[in-house]
Amino acid sequence: MTEHNFGNLIYTYDSAAGEALGKREGHTPKIDAPAKVKPDEVFELKITVGPHPNTVEHSIRWIMVSLEEEGRPFNPVLLGKASFTPVTTQPEIVMKVKLLKGGIIHAFEYCSMHGFWSGKKEIKVQ
Ligand SMILES: [Fe+2]
């Protein structure tokens, strides 16, 4: 068996290959947030995944959101996470966030059949 570092087990839209290519649209987290905010501004960060099946056998089980903060020696900072019950709960989260420094928002999700996927978006603080 080939042993991987955990980071290599996370699919992204650009790194997906082979069978995973056809899974990109339904699995890569979409991040809806302003591209630029003020340092004291509370803004809305919305993460969605899909369209994707939502059955007991195959569903998005959780979403985690973190910040790779500009200039911070150890990244990322965990901003929040949510777990979902198959069938009843849709894989979508909305958070109110205030950033002191800009950086890259990284959203991760776990699909019970297709593994870990991440998406990212830069937010500037000016
Ligand atoms: Fe899936």
C-alpha cells in the first residue's frame, strides 16, 4: 500500500485527477465572502457544497473553515466547523466573521464516499 501524508489525501478542484475529475463540481466547497473588508467589519462567510446526494450511504458529513492568516507563524486558525445528519441536514454553513489581518479562507468538507475536499478564497483587510 502506498502511504500518503494526510495533506495529499485532500482533493482540490485543481489537483483532482482520474476518477476524481468528475466529482469536482459536487464536492469542492464554495466560499461566498467579500474579497475585501475593513479591520473592524463583521461580515458574512457562507460555505456551500453541492449539488450532492444526501442519503445515509452518501452525504457530506461535515464542513470545517479555517484561515491562513497573513504573517502568522503557525497556520491555519480554525474559524468553525459543523457536522450534518444525512437526509435531514443540508451541507451549508453561514458564519459572522471579523478578521484583524487578511489571508486565505480554506474550507474543507468530508463526503462519506469521496473523501476530503477543500476550496479557498483570499480576503484582503484594508
Ligand atoms: Fe460524494
